Amino acid sequence: MNPKIWFITGALRGFGRIWTEAALKRGDKVTATARRLADVAGLRDIFGDAVLPLALDVSRPEQVQQVMEQAYSHFGGLDVLVNNAGYSLMAAVEEVSDEQIRELFDVNYLGMVRVLRAALPHFRQQGNGHILGVSSGLGIGTLPLIGYYSATKWAVEALHESLAQEVGAFGIRVTLVEPGRYATDFGKSATIADVLEPYAELRTQFRARVNSIEAGDPVPIHYQRSGFHRDSRSDISVSPERFLARLFGISAPAPTPCRAPANRCDFAHNTVAFPNHLGPSRFPLKHDSYRDIRRRWGHRDSRIYTKRQRRNAEDVG
């Protein structure tokens, strides 16, 4: 197994931290970024020179460019970009100021664009690379009080739909990662707007509804032979190691995005305007996300990782 070189934003917590540690445990090399260097510096004590911790605020264009160049020079290449930095905003539509909306889009959307613009020249020059854009199940459907966060993720979805068609000819893979509700500490980064009294009851009901949804385990403790953990509703939680293995099962150079597990391109249901530049692969990390993706995109997008494909990872990695 050849070591990969990663650049991961938002490595402080949640899936960003989980994937950072999983990649390092694989023997890969990772540039792990967070807004404060102190939040990722401790990784060096555990993984040594395999990790390059750097401070990165994706809302600062000059810093994004500088950090990307530093990381590329340090490791001498880049294989995988995980565009993960972001936060949530809980508010009714009329509870939020223009400034709060701008700040949210500046990080969740424009921040992602800035990182892409910094990485893409390197990927094109290499003739290969894999972009993981972290979206959300809320990038497919939405709920009350989370509309602005969902709007950023809908924008992320559209961005990667277009991006995949633009860069496939350069040997660059594009994958959208669309988590459902998982028991990570991502919520610690959420901003909660001041509550207007007419929405107080709705907010109470919404919190109760969200808390009633069984959260997937992002790091399953009890692995079955396949490397996956079943919860009581037969949902599938993908272990970090198997998630990475599945992704690298489709990383061989090819002109269009491929889907696991066959390591081949699937054009059977392609109705995209440019048949040689298909849209991104989609990796739903929970069955509710998979269901919503199939409902919205299944009629035209055959590159969605099915439950069986997410489960059947023995042949990869």
C-alpha cells in the first residue's frame, strides 16, 4: 500500500479529526489544519513527522494560499484534499443578521472555494488527485431552523457537481461526503442565533425531534468482519479505516469519476450533459442520507455508494 499525502481542513474535531487520525494510522502523511495551531499541534507528539500541523482560517485568502504551498513543499506532493472546515447555524430565517449569514457562507462555501483554488493547480500539474468535499445530508433536504446551514451545503453540492465535470479530464477525482446525524463533537462549533419569542416553541420541538434521531457511531467499537457496525435499525456506520479503503478503491487514474467497489467507471445511467465528464461520486455516511440522495439524484446519478458497497469493503485497501 503506497502512503498517501493528505491536506485536511477542520482537523480539530468531528470527522476532520477522525479521518486525520485514521489516515495517520494507515501510515499516510497529513497536513492537519485548524484555526488555532494549538488545536492540532498535539498530533505531532503522537505521529511525529508524518503530520504537519498548521493554523488555517479558510476565511483568509492569503493564508489559504500560503498554507497550501507550505504543505505541498513540505511533503513534496498532494494526493487527497479533504475540504471539511465549517460550522452550523441554528436559527429561523428572520432571526439572523446579514453579518451572520455572510460569515457562515464565507467559511462553509467561500472557504471551500479558496482551498480548492489553492489545490487544483497542483493536482492538474500532477495529473491526478482526489477531492473530498464534505457536504451533509442537509445538502439534499432540509429542516426548520437550519435553513442557512443547509443553504451553504446545497451550494457545496452544486459546486462539486460542476467541479467534477471540469476536472475529470485532468485525472482528478471528486467525491461528495454526505453525513447524516453522527455522534461527533461537530455541534460544539455551532452558532445559535438569539431566539424570537414566536419561534420558541418550534425550537423546543425541533430539539426534541433531533435528539430522538439515533445518531450513528463515527468510530464503531464492535467491528464485524466486513469492518462495519450495525445499529439497532440495521443502519451502517463506516469505520474510518474502511471509509478510507473504499475511497482509495476508486483512486486509480481515469478520465471520469468511478464508483466502488468495481474499480471501473459506470456510464449506465448517465444523463449528464457532458458524458465524458460525470458528476461527483457520493458517499452517504448514514442510511437516512443515502435514502434522501437516492430520492433526489438516483434517477440520474449511478455513482452513489450503496449500503452493500459501503458494507463490502473486504476487497479494498
